[in-house]
Amino acid sequence: MNDPARAAANDIAVGRMLASEPQLVGIEPAVDVVPGMTPQTILTSGAPLEWSAYTGGQRRAVLFGAVYEGLARDIDEADRLIRDGKIHVRSTQDHSCIGSVAGIFSASMPVVIVEDTAHGHKAFCSLYEGPSRLKLNYGAYDDNVRDALNWLRDSLAPLLSAAIEISGPIPLKPLMARGLRMGDELHSRNTAATILFAREINKSLLELYAGGRQTEVLAAFDFLYENEYSFLRLGMAAAKVMADAAHGVDGSSLVTAMAISCQDFAIRVSGLGDTWFRGPHPTLEGRFFDGFTDEDTEWIGGESCVTEVVGLGGFAQVCAPTLQAYQGGNYATMQRTNDEMYRICVRENDQFLLPPFGFRGAPTGIDIFKVLDTGITPAIDGGLAGKDGGQIGAGILRPPIDCFAKAAAAHEEMKSTP
Amino acid sequence: MNDPARAAANDIAVGRMLASEPQLVGIEPAVDVVPGMTPQTILTSGAPLEWSAYTGGQRRAVLFGAVYEGLARDIDEADRLIRDGKIHVRSTQDHSCIGSVAGIFSASMPVVIVEDTAHGHKAFCSLYEGPSRLKLNYGAYDDNVRDALNWLRDSLAPLLSAAIEISGPIPLKPLMARGLRMGDELHSRNTAATILFAREINKSLLELYAGGRQTEVLAAFDFLYENEYSFLRLGMAAAKVMADAAHGVDGSSLVTAMAISCQDFAIRVSGLGDTWFRGPHPTLEGRFFDGFTDEDTEWIGGESCVTEVVGLGGFAQVCAPTLQAYQGGNYATMQRTNDEMYRICVRENDQFLLPPFGFRGAPTGIDIFKVLDTGITPAIDGGLAGKDGGQIGAGILRPPIDCFAKAAAAHEEMKSTP
């Protein structure tokens, strides 16, 4: 399985990933900045599917997104308009977007804009919806969900946008690296990074407050104070530009995307173009919130596992011992799980360092052939969605090896094709 | 060594320690709030000594304190005035104060006021002097040191005082408990707690900014942003009220104070009144900043080890793996060192939880008899002072067993005395 050309290609790919410099450059309505976005587009997480393949909570989330955007009066009309081609349902992945859980983006929704200033490309992510268990990105919709989305659009996003204009672009890697030193692993725990981010825009908010936007600023403080998961959206967009930087290196077997839809778990590989390699959903070791069980779970999409693609989340969970209380497990297991990830990665991250491992760099750059050799698939920290909509727990997800095997076969085939 | 009466007394003492509710209630000039403080008083760290016993850096620090306060033109005059009884040198410990390193308090210096709202008593600590390696509390003095102290007195302290007046008293235990979940052990690492504290007064500062104190507020933000050790002074005062709450329980063998002077390491014990039990200085396993060695160290006082008295610092260092970079060592050793502290403590803290130990409570309440039985003395995280003044390193300090043996002998004697 040792292939010098592949190793060299992976070295280039992971080098690009590590050289990436994600900066938050703005927050704008999706339709104004997302490539290919139209007023009639709804984006959703996961490798692309036909509309008929979207089922359950993810299908509902898309329909609710259309209703929220005012494209349809109700979900039946939305469904009709989608089937008639009047509303376009697309994969986030085809529009440089990255979706949390169902990952619904409609035209007017604000998105964070993260630019890789080392390579020039961008990625976009929607904002965290807030503390309610019911959220559109978990497939739920009611007046509260709508009001929360409206407040993000009309108050928080314009204010943060103004704050970023004052402060200038905010480099995200330093905040992420620091988060790892302060108990985050930047997938299921983002407490420190959220607080560090709020601190970065503090002076700008001060200026806006003194300039007459008192109510908005106080509400923004409260939101960031209470919603310590908020940074995840910035971290996901940052991870996406890092992963995208590594994509498209001829001969490389590095994983550059992992994405979940209601139908599958899928990966993309640096040297294998735009093809998605699909397999069954991950297995789960998790902890359910009170009143819920395994039987209540439903796959409704999710792309926050892009953090694992760049050496965070399950690849840095040794930094976040508090996750025991959120997703179950114990610290010894977390250390073992994290340590095992070195066996499927090509590099130790020189910027994301893990203090409990003596500042060893996080395992970074998943090689599909290492996954096949070891039989170890990526450990993904994640939230669990319920059949009724809403989050019902959290845990560690393990994708089956199928999609990695398919990708490896394609890689071998490509090599043998002149 | 099992003594039911002593165990019952220790149970009461540690119960009071854990029931303590330290809140930051204000910041005022020492002379206005510290009991027994006069315009001519200089307080310094450690069990009380005669003036002639203060040597080296600690003596210099006291003299510089008198010069800073304007009580003398230079250190020679200050020395003369002290010997003439015109300037009074006292132990912080006799004035409800707690000193960082040499711990110099003069009349005009601002102190944080921490009240135990469960029991009613208070403790006081000076403010962190800032980023310079040279600080008065490390025995150094020049124009920069003076200017930094003036700025604390004239700008930062009045502003923070006003902020606390707006916000109301700030409970410190929740910030400390959270700090432990975010990589602090609250002696040598206070990064998270400092940031969490700044967040608590953020809205008050906003109001003061809008009210016209822009320059001060921006400078305060910068100070708290750059000086992530700042919280230590609040943590020390909080730990002191907790430790003091446990003091004075008849028959208890719990350690309620540990303090270092240029001459000795000394402890007080709950059931043994105001007596200090003195022994030789701690031994040291540390890391020196570039250019310094073991030979440059000098003992100039220090009472931040009050944090260890209440289950923090070395008793919670498993929470702060980043300290490997600051004080040397490795994480496995830190875990072992921390774990060993359970053998000399009477309780697992129900509020200071250690996530890497599966949220087990921090070992809390050092029993002198457990120290004697095991031969294990407290592990203390600390900064190291240099002969030239200034900090020259950091490490783990281990007091010899002598003072614990003396205290145990006194405890036995008291028991046999009707």
C-alpha cells in the first residue's frame, strides 16, 4: 500500500490544508454572496440528491425553509413548486456552503463569509439559531423558530456585519488554536472559541453602542453570552476553506469532504474530482437527552464533520474532557479514540496542538488508504436529530468503511487508466 | 491515627470552606477598607517577622513600597523610618489581606474586596501589575513599575469600581468552577477565568463608555485582554475567604493558611488558633525562563498558595495541561501529582469539579495528619522570583514536612491538655 507518488500528492494536499488562512470577512444575506444562489434556491446538507430522495426531517426542513423564505404559503405548496421546478433544491456543497445538520439556506438568510486569504477561495455558513431545542436546521418550524430566524436576519447579522466592518477581517485559526487550549474540540464544544470571538469584536460593538445601537448591541451580547455553540458556524466555514484548499491535487488520496444526508454518508477525495463516494449512515455511541432513546433518532443531514476533516472534533477531543457530560463516554476512551486517529492521518497539525498529548499536533488529513489498511474510520463528534424535529442527544458517529473502500477502488482505477 | 472527634471537626471545617460564597463587592484604596491599615502601613506576604528578618528581595520590595507611597524619598530613608517606628511593616495575614509573591500593600493602592456572603467576612488583594517581568511584587522598582502602579490606582481601579457598582456584586465561585472546565487550575493559569470575569462586567463597561469614559474603558479592555493572569488576585481573595471560613473549628486539623516569606514556609491550622507553624522553604521542580537558572532564584514571599488550600492550583492541575509549557513537566506527571492530593485531603469538592478525572471533585481540605501519614506534602503551582527582582520561571513547589509535623505535635499536645 506504500505508493511514493500518492504520498507525495498527499503531502502537497495536506500542506495546502495547513497553509490555509481562514478569516471572517463579513456577514451578508446568502443571495448577495453565495455563488449560484437565487431568490428561489434552498440549499440543504449532504451530497446532492434528487428531490424525491429527500425524506423525513430533511425533506420537511427544506419545505419549511421555502415557507420561511415566503416562496410558498405552506409545505404542500412548497413541495408542488419544487416538483414544478419553481423552487430549486440544491446541495450546500455545490455552492461553497457548509450546513449544520439539515443545513437549510434560503436567499435572505445571513451567512458568515470566510475567506482563505492564502488561496483566495471562500466558504459560507448560516448562523446558529439559538438555545431552543427546536430549530429549522433540526427540521422543526413554528412561530418561535421563524421569529428567531427573523431576529438573526434583521438584528444580529446586520450588527455583526457592521462590527466586522469596523474591526476588519478576523483571522479564525488563532481563535481555534486557542480554543483547543481552553477545553474546546471545535465540533461539539465551542465555548471558549465563542467567548474568544466575542472578545475580538468587543470594541467594535462598544463603538456601535455609543453610536446609538444600544438595544441591538445588548441583545447581541446576550446572544453570544448564552449561545456558546455559536462559534461552530465560523469554525465550519473555516474548516471548509481549509479542506477545499487541499482538494484537487492529482493522485492524492486525502479526504477533503465528509457530508451526511438523509440517505447516506459521503466523502470526496482530493485527487478524485467532484465525485461523491457514498455509503451507509454512521453507527452511533451517544447519550440521549432525557426522555429520548435510540429509536427517536433520524438522519436529517449534517456537514459539521468538516471539522474532523481538518483535525478537529473527534480528532482533538482529548482537549475537551467536559464532553463526557454532553455525549457520554469517559476520558480514557476519549484519549484512546483521539490517539487512534493518528493511524489514519498523514500529518500532525503544526497549528492545532493538543496540550493533553504534550502539545502533539492534532492528527490531520485522513488518507482513505490508511482507513482501509487499519479498518479504523473517522471518529466524529456530533449532535443527534430526532424524528419529531429538534436535537435529542449527542455522541460519537462512526461511518462504515464502505465509502472509503469505494473511493480507494476509484483511486486505483484512475491510476491504472493512462 | 484515626480520631473520630478530629474527623468530625474536620468535617465541620471543610463544610464551612465549601459553603463559603465569595463575591467581589468592590475595589477601593487599601487604607479605606483594610482593617487596621494606616497611611504609614506597608503589608507584605508571609507569617509575621521582625523587620530585621526581612532580607533580599522581600526587604527591597517593602522599602520600594514605602517609597512608592511617598513615605520616604529613597530606600535608605524608608529603612530608617521603619526602624524608628514611623513606618509600620505588617504581615498581610494580620489584615485579612493575601499577597501575591512579596505582596506589597501601601495605603493608596487599590484592593479587590471579596466578601463571603455565607459567613460575612472579607478578604482583600491588590491588583495584577501587568505584563512587565519587573513588578513591585517581584521586588523590582523603577519608573515603569511606578507608572504601572499609578495607572492601576488612578484609572483601572476607579473604572472597575464603577463597573462593579453598576453590575452589583459578582459571585466568583461560578467563574472559578467554569475556569476549571476551560483549562485553568486557578493558580498558575487563569486565562479562562480572566476572560469570563471581563465578560461579567462587559455591559457595565459599555455603559461607562457611552457615559463618556471612552479612553479608560478601552484601556481597561486592553489590560484585561493582555493580562490573562489578572483573575488570580480575585481567585486568591476568594480562596482566602473560603479558607478563613474553615478556621477556628475546635479540634480540626485542617490547614487554613499556607504562606511563604523570605525566611520560611508556614501554615496555620483550623483548631490551633493564630499560631504559625514554620518550616524551611519548599523544594522546586520548575522551568526557568530563558537565561535564568536555579541559582538565580530567591524566596521573596508568596501567598497565592491559598488556592491550593481550597482545592485549586496543584490540586486541580489536571485541568490545565497547557501548564506543561509554562512550568515544565508532562501531563502524565501532572495527573499523578494531582491524583496524589486526594490522599492528604478530607473531601472531594462538590463545586470545583475536574473533567479529566470524570468530573470527580477536586481534593479539598488538607489534613496535617494525612500529610504526616503519607509523607506527601501539598503540590503548589507557583511563579519563581529572581535575585535581581522580577519573575524568572515557574514550577511546582513542595514544602518539606517540618511545619506539618510541628503543627501535628501541637495538635496532639492541645488534645492532651485539659
